[in-house]
Amino acid sequence: MEYVRLGQSGLKVSRLCLGTMNMGTPQWKPWIFDEARSEPIVRHALEAGVNFIDLADFYSTGVGEEVVGRILKRLARREEIVVTTKVGYDMGAYQNAGGHSRKHIMDGIDGSLTRLGMDYVDIYMLHFFDVNTPVEETMAALNDIVRAGKARYIGVSTMYTWQFAKIMQACERNGWHKPINMQLQLNLAYREEEREMIPYCEDQGVGVSVFSPLARGLLTSDANSTRNQTDFFTAQMYGDGVSREVAASVARVAARRGVSPAQIAQAWVLAHKGVASMLVGADTPAQFDSAVAALSTALSDDELFELERNYTPCDLINDYTAGKRIAREPRPAQGAFAGQLEEAA
């Protein structure tokens, strides 16, 4: 396993981070694993050297934290792991059940710690940018949580670059703790964060962790998986022609290598110079092993062109663009892969 400092902080994390959205209760979504099915995956990740665990209160509406918290208590020493959880999405049908108001953030951290069975989390993260709450209110609350010892650091996820800049400026003005981690979506089918967010994070010394390196399962080339059959977000985010062509290119490169498409897609993410850590949401220990193999998978120039040639600019994927994104068209192949496509035709 490789380890890096997260941004300019002193916190060292594994380059692979265990994503846990698929752990909790299948009553939440049909592709979620219960505790018995989740534990072997957590154990395998820890044995592979992973020390970075990502959660959110929203996953299985709290049950995810309960399940993973119990598993970690059995398998790991608290001081040896880096645990992050997120706050923001609704945890119920009542007023103030979600968002980033001071009330919900304070309720949120206490609820997460209770469910996790922990005294603190290492990184407490905003799940999105709450346009209905003043930035100063949100960041003052997070600063107080760090000062109270309930979180060691803070982080953010999934927002426009200007929104993140607004957060950073508020922290700078008031002398508050700044986020050390930006968790964003990046994969071969979605690269918009390369334009502004990743360069901004590099400039500001903020570590980048990436979720959805397989485009919610699209890049595994397994269209019949439970996730791909039941997660409607996959079709909403990656239902255009370009995304399908990207997936075909990943499968093409993988076939020439004799490895899984997942390994190729993950290798591309891990090779991105702006990425500190990549989340891995594995359904089996074997699936996690493809990410471990991706750490040492170097892609050639021809392979990189084949993987990247289909990509065209697209609308951002975030909470504000759902149902409004415009489809894209790919570019033709060239070089060795062009000949391969002609032979296949």
C-alpha cells in the first residue's frame, strides 16, 4: 500500500480509501450489504494496508455508520485508522433534518459519533454546498467541532469551485480551521473537475480524494450487476453515448492487457497527478484487489489516448444539475485502436 499526506496537512492516508456506501441495510437500497456481508470486505481492505475509511450519515440513513462502526471496533485499533463521515443530506422528514445549519451540523456530529461508537472522527465533511445557509454559520460550527475535539480535521465534497473558494475565504478571514480534503467525482467518463476544482485544490494545499472511479459501475462493463440494474443515478449521470463509448474503450484496453476493465479505469484515476486517494466501493475482496493492482498499473501513451479520446466537455454532475445535463458525442479512434475497431466491424 502507498501512503500520502492529505494536502498540506500532516495527516497520512492510504492511496486507496474504503468507500462504504454499499454497507448498511438492503432495506435502504437493494445493492446494499448487511453487516455479515460487509465485514469480509472491510477486513480485506485493512489487511491490504488501507487506513482511510469513508462514511456518511446519509448511507442507509445512519445504519451504515452503525454497521461499519461495529466492524471497525472488532477489526482495528482506533488510532491506526482515519475515519471520515459526512453531513448534509436529510436524515428524516422533519424541519432541520438536513442542510448545513449550525443546528443540524451539531446534531449531525453527535448522531454520527453515537452510531459509530467513537469519541471523534478524523475528518468531518460537508456532503455538498448548502445554498440556503450562510457560509459563516456553517464553517463556524465546523470550527467549533474541531475545537471541541469531536473531529480532528474538516473536509468538503461535491460543489462548484467558486463555492469552495467562498468557504476557504470565510475560514481565512476568521482564522478558522480550513478543509484539508475535497472529495469529488472523477473518472474516465466524467473529468470536468480537471478544469478548475483540482487545480484550485493543488494551489490551496487541499488534498483530493476521488469517488466513483468506475462511474457508478459503468466502467466495469458489467451492465447486469445489481448496482447497474437498480441505481437510477447511473443512467442519469452516465446514460449518454460518450459514456458508453468510454466504457467500450476501457474494455478494449483491458482486453489487450488481459486484466479487468475496473483495474484499467482505476489505474487512470490513480495516475492523475492531482489525486491523493481513490475511494473503492467493493462488493467482494476480489474487486478490492483490482484497485490494489491498479496502484502498480502504468498505462502507455496509446492506451491513454484510447481511454481519453471519447471524452468531450459536459455539464457538471452535482445536486443542482440533476435532470438538466446535455448529452455528448465521442471522437473517432486513431492509431492501433482504429485498426482494431475496423477489424471488429
